[in-house]
Amino acid sequence: MVNKYFYRALALREFYFSGKLSTTDLSDRMGKSIPHVMKVIDDLLSDGSIVESGYAPSSGGRRPVTYAIRQDAMYVLSVAMDQVFTRIALLDMGNRPVAPVRELELPLSNNPEAIIQLKDTIKEVVAEAGIPRERIVGAGIGMPGFVDFENGINYSFTFSGSKTITEYLTDELGMPVYIDNDSSLIALAELHFGAARDKKNVTVINIGWGIGLGMILNGELFRGHDGFAGEFSHIPVFNNNKLCSCGKSGCLETEASLLVVIEKAINGLRSGRLSTLGADFSTGHSQADWEAIVKAAHRGDRFVVELLSQTAYDIGKAVAILIHLMNPQSVVLSGRGTTAGKVWEAPVQQALNEHTIPRLAANTQLAISTLGYQAELIGAVALVMENRVKEYKLNQKRYAHLHETRNITIYENYQMGVIAAGRTNAAGFFSVNLPVYEGPCGIQSATIWERSNLFRPAGRTTLQ
Ligand SMILES: [Zn+2]
């Protein structure tokens, strides 16, 4: 039996992604009857998770009331990592940070302790934000590299300990943790909140220290067989004999990443190119250097505009390959690089004009992200909102095979609710009868969070 906690999570997900919804809209999205959905709405209204939000536009009859999720109904811990820098933010249901975004230098290469530093900083951020712990429903983390999103493993970086990244962080932080590739999260953000919204087939290019790709096919993020789809940075498009970080040469990333832009700018200045790039450039810190380049681009610095145009053109050549393969409705340029703005657009379009068959590209629009550097943080929230529903369903399946009971006070994944029916005792504790697995198949062990009066895990019981 799927219980009401699942439908609450499902309805909240729909409100989070869609903004305002009427009862009919929600019924369509949840695939449940109007009376069922009205019950869920009443429940969410009564505990303040959603609020009435005016009337929907008239479609002839009486205008229906719409509802929206309360921005402070819950929060998600959002982490956006790249090879060197990590941002940590606590976002509300309007994707707005509720405390200053913490930024730290955290190199991932040859740094197995990075995960410990990440965990410590996340704990600090949560403590400083002053948001009650039970209101934070999970953590979403975007990281570069080959990320196995299902199993919580990053194959590109080694971290200390025997647990997977998600096991370790879930245990340490006491909340569900999900990881995904940074470009996938950026595509997820564009799909739900940005330039790819309401579109079915979109390629999202993540212009960063490398060039990433997120593919939206039929309205969903496409991850590939092992979850590694979209390694755009390493397609061989140049005959430049430049060694790439992957060990090969001629990869897109060898000419067209932001690191290369910085390097070319340094070399250009050395060889006497005129530019307004000043003392804030060539600091040895890629982040500061990139910001200096963005400022120069916004002032119309000719040298910088030329450099970015060349890079954009090179990216466009590679995008032409994608258009031939995928025939997308839209190509969205997103990620850190798009802070430089419009300067990307014309050269990419020029490359597309030169390198794609007109028939194929005729209806493909080129768009620059409006989410920009925030995209990955927003995508991490979307990841959590997606998965708390999926996980709940998964647990329902897992525990459907259980039989025999013993008394224990449990809840699972915080606001997702309990996994078995129970009752509230006089002290306000929720107690349930936990079915214990005994058969030869099904789950071998489960981690059960015991609920204390502080609404956090008081202890754990592992079923063997
Ligand atoms: Zn490469």
C-alpha cells in the first residue's frame, strides 16, 4: 500500500517544479482522481506546506483556485563542485539561498581528504544558517567526473574511506544525499527552470573549466547506459597536438575551456596585445582570473571579446556534431562561462551556420542560460526533489516483502514519513511496528533511523 507520505512528497515535487497548480492540474500530473488530490491538498494546506495562490486564468467557466508550495516549507542543501572550487548553499523552495553561499577552495585531484573537508563545511553552513535541521530534506551534490549517480560513486576522484560518497555523507550529515555529474545537474536546472523549460529535446552545453554536456531527450535527462553520457570535452575536434588531461590530444577541451581562455589571455598580454585587463588578472587563481575576463568582456575589451569569440566558435563546431546526431529543438549555453553574456552567441551561431546541414539546424534555436552560474546549485535541489519521491517508492517496494513485526520507533528520510503504520504515544512520539525481513530473497539489510524527540536520528538499527 502506498501511503499518504508518498503522495505528499509527490504533490510537493509537482508544486516545486511547476509553481502554481490548480486541483485539476495536480490531478493530471499525479495521475490521481480529483477527490484523492483534494485530500492531499487539504493535508498540505493544513500543515502550511502549500498556500492558496490566486486564481488560474479563465478557460470559460469559473476560474479555479491555484496553490503553490510555501517557499519556506522545506529546504535543500545544495553543493556545486568543480575540480578546484566548491559552493555550498541552503536553498528554499523558490531556489533562493537563505544564507550566504559558502565558497571554498577544495581541489579534488589527489586529495582523498576532500570529502571530509566537504562534510565539515556543510555542517558549518547548516549550523550557521539557523534553519531547523528537520526542515532540510536532503542534500544534492554536483561534481565533475564520471559519476555513478545510482550508486553514489565518482570514478574520477579517489576519496578516503571504504564507503561510497553518498553512504559516507548520508551517515555523517544524517540526511539523504544524492550526487550527480555537474553538467547533468545544469541540464536538469535548465529543463525545469531555465531556457529548456517545456522543451523536449535540448542539448545543454556547460561552459566551465571543461566543456560539459547534458542531454534532454523526450523531456528527460539522458544519462546513457552507465550514466556517463555527455563527455563532450573529450571529443577530438582539433589537430593541434596539444596533450589533454585525459591523455589524448586534440580534444575540444584543449582549445575551448575557460582555463584555455585564461591561458591564451596571459600569453596574449605577454606578447604585447593591448587590453584593459588589469591588476586583477593573472593572479594565479582561475576563478579570480575568469571574473576579471568577464568584467573586461562587459566593458567591450577588444582582445577579450576576440578570445571569447574564438572559443565560442570552437565550441560551436563541436555543437554542430551534436546537432547532426540529435537534431535538438534547442541548444542552451549554460554554466559558469555564460556570465560573460551575449558574446558567446553570434560566434556559436556562425559555426553552426558553417558546419551544419541547413535542413537539420533550421529549427534549432540557440539560447544563453538565464540561470548562468546558479544553474548547478538549482539543479542540485531538483535532484533531491526528484529522488525523494523515487526513493520513497523504492522503499515501499523493499519493505513490501517484509513480514513479522517487532516494536521499534522509526521514521525514514525525515519528511518522507514512516515506512510502516504506527501510532503516536502520549509523549508525541510516533511508534510503529517494523516488519522484519526473514526470507531468503529481497533486502539483506536496511538502515532504520530511530526518531527522537528532537526529530533527528537518535540511533540506528540495522537489520541483517
Ligand atoms: Zn581529452
